[in-house]
Amino acid sequence: MDFQAGILQDGSPMESLEKQLICPICLEMFSKPVVILPCQHNLCRKCANDVFQAANPYWQSRGSLISGGRFRCPSCRHEVMLDRHGVYGLQRNLLVENIIDIYKQECSSRPLKKGEHPMCKEHEDERINIYCVTCEVPTCSMCKVFGAHKDCEVAPLQTVFQGQKTELNNCISMLVAGNDRIQTIISQLEDSCQSTEENSEAAKRELCARFDALAALLEEKKAELLQRISQEQADKTAFIQSLICQYKEQLEKSSRLVETAIQAAEETGGAAFLMNAKQLIKTIVEASKGGRLEKIEQGYENMDAFSVSLDHLTEAIHALDFDPAEEDEEYFDGEEEEVEE
């Protein structure tokens, strides 16, 4: 259906048929034998072999005991797998070969009509059959003999045609090879991009691990210093609490002694007062002299000795940066040399 629709849309059915019989490799009509690929596209066997050899350069030296290889269809990029017979293992498309025979017979039997071949604008009845090398344009014999190209160098049209067609095919090959190189570079760049992402993630994990270790070390040191402050606090408060207890005991004894002295002072009888007064006075004097308890020094309660200066650590943290590796320096030096070249 697609083939018939293509014929109906074009002005000439034979031209549409010829387009269907063009090999995508050599851009010429298929040459026998014609092989059919698994994807149903056709190639000249020679062109298929050229593509296969380009994709498998060492196939000839592999021997017959090893499988053939693979290549991609130039029309749809479908991967074609071949056995040890190579392209000779592909099936021939006899239908296309028969169509080519019929087409060639039809073309050879058709009389040439005016308009099917380019005609000269200056000489309407003359076909363009030669090529002016000087002006680089195709022309007719009359233009060479009597016209604008009589002093120019000319060459057979078919010779120039074949030469320029060969040159165009070479240019196509160069473009295809250039595209392959570009695709290779793209693949390398994609691999480099993936490697960059993977290396970046590894560098991030390593950096986080180092900072976590540093944070753990700081926490450990902080806990150690806090423990020392807590121990000093416990020692000092225990000492102060013991002094408080001693002073409370002395205060309690002194208070009881005061009550006893007040009761003695209230005694009205001289004989009764004098019986206990002398010993009481002696006890009060001894209590006032011998009751000196230990005191704490001035500033005993401050904890200034446990002050820590972290300025140098703060400066060191602010100064943290990545160390330039020698390998990176050599890499950049190499890049500069390449740029200079």
C-alpha cells in the first residue's frame, strides 16, 4: 500500500520505482545479489559486507569456528546478528532483483522524450551532454562549438559525473565517520559526567565522615571538661556544706549557753547565783576563745580556672579548605600545554 501510494503521488511511476530501488549505502540502484536484513530492509551484498567489515574489522582472522559479528542497519539502526558465514548467510531478495531487471529492461526500451533529459537554454533542441571545466557548469555541444564555451576546456559529462559522485560519496563517508567520532566524544563526555557525579558523592561522604569524627571528638572533649568542672563543684560545695554544719553546731551550743546564762542572771538569791556563776563565766570565756572555726578564702566560690579559649580553634575552622592535590596540578598543567599546542 505504501509503495502504490508513493507511485500515485509522484508525477512519474518509474521515478518513484527508481527511488524505491536505491541502496542507502552506495546511493545507487541495488546491485545483485540483493540481501534482505531481518528488519526487512535491503542492501547490496557488497555494501552490506562493507558495513559488516567496518563494524567487525577482525572478522576475517577469526576463523570459521567463531561466530560472525553484528552491525546496524543503515536505514533503521536495527542491530543485525550474523553467524560465521557473515553477509553470505543473509537471504537474497529475489523479488527486488527481478524488479530491478524489469526496470532496466523498461528503461532501455523506452524512447527518450524531450524534457526527460536536461536541455540547453540557448539551444532548445540540444541536450546537455558535456561539462565545461573552466566555468564548472554542464552545457551542450553547440555551446562549445559556437556559443559561450567555445574557448573553454570541456570534459565528458559522464566522466565528471562519476568523479563528482565519487567525491560526494567520499564526503558522505567523511560525514558519517565524523558523526561516529562525535558520538564517541558524546559517550565519553556522558561517562565523564557520570564519573564526576559519582566522585562528587564519594567526596561528600568522606567530608561528612571527617566532620562527624571531628564533632564526636569535640563532644568527647567537652564531656571531659564538664566532668572536671562538676568534680570541682562537688568538692567545693562539700567543703562549704561541712563548714555550714560546724557553724550550725557551734551556734546551737552558743545558743544553749546563752539561755543558761540568762537563767543564771535571773537568779535573785546570792548564794544560789554564786554557786554556779563562776563556772558558767569560765565556760563562756572558754567557748568564746576556743570556738574559732575554719573559714573559706576570698574568691573560693569562683570557677575562673576552668575558662577555655577557643579562638585558635575558631580561626582554624574558618581557615579550613580543600588541599590542592599534586595530581590535579599536573592535570591542569597538561591541559594548559594542550591549549598552547
